[in-house]
Amino acid sequence: MARAASPAAAEDPAGLGRARAAGIAAPALLVVLAFLVFPALWTLYLGTTNYRLTGFAARHPHSVGTDNYTNVVKDPAFHHSLWLTFEYVLGSAVIGQALLGFVIAWMLRDAAGWLKRLVEALVLLAWILPSSVVAFLWVALLDRDAGTLNTLLHTPGTAWAIEHPMSTIIVFNIWRGTAFSMLLYSAALTGVPPSQLATARMFGANQWQQLRDVVFPHIRGHILTNLLLISLWTFNDFTPYQITAGGPDDKSDILPVYIYRTALFDGQMGLGAAISLLMLVINLVVALVYLRLLRERRLERVV
Amino acid sequence: MTMRDTTTGAVVTKIGRYTFLSVLLGFFALPMLWLASAPFNAHPTLNVSISSFTLHNFSVLLKDPYALPSLWNSLLLAGGTALLTVGFAAAAAYALSRVRVPGRDGILYALLLLSSIVTGTAAMVPLFQLAFKLHLIDSRLGVILVFTGGLIPAAIFILKDFTDSTPKSYEESARVFGATPFQIIRHIVLPLIRPGPVVNVWGSFLIPYILVRNPDKYPAAVVLYTFYTEGGQPNLALISAFSLLYSIPVILLYLFVSHRYGFRFHGGIKR
């Protein structure tokens, strides 16, 4: 233990040495640098080139300055895609998943054990099954000729995914992702003091008044956390591609699908990178807001 | 029980509540009924029905040249990612907690932030180009490295708690780090392998879809997609049996987790 007295040993009690420590940490840092940090920075550069998957520009890409960015900003197809993405995130996550998740959590908070377990199991299963499986389940459900939905509704010949592509992927994503909101709100609701709810009931408050005056003030932080996370995930969700592939006629061409089709299907990598940069920036903004929220809440707890 | 429970209003509320719950159950169960029925239907259609029970669809699955190998490929991707992430992150967390690096926590936070921003979707273009330049197209290692890069920051975070709290003197930490394999598994590997990321890699579609060109190396997610999108009448016997087989590990993991720990919220991040 004499070693611990010297300042060098205090900095490096394991006697590891900086060089060896760096060596041990190197594989992780290299992978992170190459496959996480580099792609983010490379997007910036790639967006300023005319890089293509095939042809002359594939071998000899050159800089086109900010052309890609100005072209994207002016492109009606991009505006269309952005608007669809907004509809998709707002409809399926902010409204759909958050609302349905809360309603389920609220209704099941004192439901019978088996009912609660059954509902939770089904909602969770929809969330954790592989995306290719659930995508095909919905393709089968909505099929024009033999789909179960048409049999149930007596609407033979209705091709739901073709006639209502946006509604299809929005309802699909509500089905797919409500589990997270349900779990989060269930956990949040256990933190609402039952005595306050009882008091509100005693004074004749109806359900809505109880929610507004007692429940929401308690779970405000959870609501915000939930909205930010599910918006981020829904914004980055590629699963709709496996149901509608952006079609028909770009009618469900949300941003991830638009990037895929531009960059990897049409081969316009430079242009695709320019659009990707916008996605990265939006992700960054949402993540920073989320971090700020976490810090504020930690401060509140300290105070 | 107060008087108000017996009024008609309360009855209506109760009826409304159970109606809603029934509709809800229907909404969530309906798409999954096909997954439970079609694999055992002798003449599977897209509709939910069992005309005559059979296990024949699973023998169709065995004969398909891509079905079973693709499950093996998915297992390699999930297992390889878990191994690399745990190995690399454990080493890095150990080194970082033993040697003082200026601004260490700040860097770690920045990496964690970056891993939630640089998603496969937002970074598919540079990731594809990177894999192309490094000759990692068609390589399982390429897919594994992409996943590993995204998971390491969170893994280091989880592990740092452990390495920071272990005794700092070389002799004492040697007892843990030079310890028996059983102890290493118990203290390092098990806390790190979380069902969330494993299930995610097992089900992931986009990254292997863009990085793997050779059908022999397709994981199950990509093979299933090609089964129903590429050419002609989809083979429903094959698709249904394959979907079920591909889902079973996830269902078993869910049953295990909910039985053992209760599927409650612990702040795990999915997707």
C-alpha cells in the first residue's frame, strides 16, 4: 500500500500505465470512431459532392459546393416527403401512441390481474416481434382479396395499403409502438399519490377533472420524455418501407424511405447525404432537448 | 363502495370501459391471429382460418435453401454483436476507470448522445459508403461492426458503474479481473447482455438490407422480406412457418423476462 502514497500511483492505482490503458480501450474507441463518429462527419462532406453509386461520378466524384443542399430545399418531392413525415410522427407517435398508451395505462391501473396481463402481453408482443414479421402480418391483414380486415368489415376488394397508404402506416405504427408509452405511463401513474385522487373524488371531481388537476401535474415530466423519445424513434423508423415501400406514387414516401430511394435505389449518394444531414440535425435537436429536460429534472430533485 | 357506483352513470361507464377494452384487445390481437393460425393450416391463405391442421408447412421450411441458413445468419449477427460489444466495452470501461483522462465523462456523454442521433436510418448513406470502401459489403463482420459501434457507448456507461466501484488497488482488482470465468460472466457479461439490444439486432432489417448482397448471407429479416416481395405468388406455407419460427426466440425471451423480472420499465431504450 506504500505505492498509493506517490502521486503517480494515485493517478494510476492499477499500475496500468497510460499506454497500456490506451491499448485496452483502443478497440472500442476505434469501432466507435469508425462506425459512429465518422459517418456523422462524413455525411457533411458527402453532401457537398456529386458522388453516385455507379457511372463516372462514382469513380471521380467532385465537389458541387452547396448545390445538393439548395436543390433539396427547392425540390417539391422533398417538401412532400417532409410533410408526410410530419403527419406520420404527429399522427402515429405524438397523438396515437402517446394517447392510446396513456388510456391503456389509466384503464388498467386497477384492472383485474389476468385482464391487465393479457392486454399488456399483446401490446408488448406487437412491439418486440421482428419488423419483417409484423410488416407481413399487416400486409396479410390488409390484403385486397383475402385479407382478414375485408372479411370482417364486409368490404371485399378494398386495397387498404394502396387506397389509404398514410393512414395504413400511421395505424400500423400506433399498433407497433404503443407499448413504450403504456409502460412509461404505467410506471408514472404509480407515482401519483392515491390519497390526492381520493380527496379529489370526495370533492366530486369527475374523471377528467381528476386527470387534469391531480394526475397530469404529477406526470408532466414523463409525458414530455415520452413524446420526445417516441417522436425520435418514429422519425427514424424504416418499417413502413416493408409495408408500402413509399408508394403508391410516393404517397407514403416518409423521409427514411425517401433517403433510401434517392441514395441507394437511384444511386444519388451526394443528394441522399444532403437529406441525411437534415435528419441528423433534427435528431440532434430532439436529443438535446431531451438531455436538457433530464438535467432540469435532476436539478429539481436536488432542490 | 359509495352510492354513486350503483347509479346508471356508473353502469354506463363500466360498459364503456369493457367495450373499449374489447376493441383494444381486438385491435392488438387481430394482426397476430394469422401468425398463430396460418403456420398450421394445410392450405394457408392470407385470411385467418384453420381448415385442417398440419405441420407440413414446417417441412416446406426445411427444404427452402435460404430459410434455415438465414436464421443461423441472424444468430451470428446477434451473437457477434453481443460478444464484440461486451468485450470491447468491458476493456474500455476498465481502462477508463483506472487511468485519469481529462474530460472523460464529457466525452462519454457526447458519445452516448451521438449513438442516439446517428441511427441506421439517418446514417445509411455514409455507412453504406464506408462499408463499400472498407470492403465490408457482403460481410457479416461489417454488419456486426455497425451495430457494435452504436451499442458501445451505452455499454461502457453501464459497465463504468461496476468498474468504478471495484477496489482500485492492482492486487484487489486482479482478484476480480483475473478471476474465474464464472465471475467474469456473472459480473461483466450478464449485466451487459440486455434483451433489448439483442432483440433489436435479431429483428433488424435496414442495415443488413443495404450492406448484404449475397442471399446466402441474408439474415432472417431480409429473407422474409424477399419471400413476400420478390416475384410471383408468395409461398404462404413457407412465409407463415418461417415467420413463426423466426418469432419464437423473441416470444420465449419475453416470457422469460416477464416471468423472471416482470416486464416493467427500467429505462431501457429500444430501436
